[in-house]
Amino acid sequence: MGKNELFKTALVSKKNILNEMKAENLTLQQIRFLIIYLSKINPCDESTRTVKFKLSSFQKIMEFGKLNTKRLKQSTDALQSIKVSVPRNTKNGYESIVLFSRCLVDKDSSGEWFVEMSASVEAMQYMFNLNKEYVKYQLWNILDLKSKHQFRMYEILKQHENQGKIEI
């Protein structure tokens, strides 16, 4: 995916707890989608929780070759089934939440197809009102990474860049 003008200025803001989640059950394309989604919301305004992607953009993000309805449905269903486990204050306690609660695939008034995704109510506390304990970086820095492990390493290092050192 090329670094067009939109992505050169886009910022990703991500709560540390969401950044620290294990992404082993996510594909590279799902991680990329989540990061691009986060760059399109305003973390200070919960009303931006619904993001609309042109179908052609969604197709590039998800790395579809030829697009067909079955593959599109599988992809959007998989995005809606992404669950993350967030640690609780108690020993071994955690909360599982679904990141996206709503998906709409349709044509707009000009006849162009789009995919619209909305964050779940439970996930909003990890995507909005980020007043402390969050990482922020420019989207273009990671768009060309080729593995989910590279994404994870970049985000962890970015989160801890001011500490001077981190043990992984």
C-alpha cells in the first residue's frame, strides 16, 4: 500500500492496554485495518466511532485480489468477531470485548460502494478519551511493514521510546 497524502498526515492514537494486547489471533490485514481505523477517528470525539471506507480502499487494506461478495462478507464478519482480552486489576482477571459492533456495506447516493465500521460501546473506552497511558505515531511509519510481528514491535518500541530501555 502506497503512502498517499492522506496517510502522510494521519496520526494513530492507541491506549497502551490496547497496544499491549496479544495479536496472535489477528491477521496482518486485520491489524492494518484496526490501525487505519484508529487513524481515522478523533480520539477526543466519540461521535467519530463510525468510519466509512470506499470499497476500493477497503479492498487494498485487506489485500484482496479480485473482490467477490463471499470474500467481502467473510472479511467483514471476521473484523466484527475480533475479541481482545483486557487484564483486570485482580490476579488472572480479564475482560473480553469485541472491537467492532456494526458493519454496513452499501452504495452511497452517488452509487459508490463503501464499508462502514463502528466501534463497540465496550471498546470505546480503549479508543477514545486518551488522556494518559497511550501511544501516538504517524500512520505512514508502519503502512509498509510486512508482518504483524513488525507492527507489534514498532508499536511496543514507540510506546516505550522515552524510557531509554525495554526488556522484551
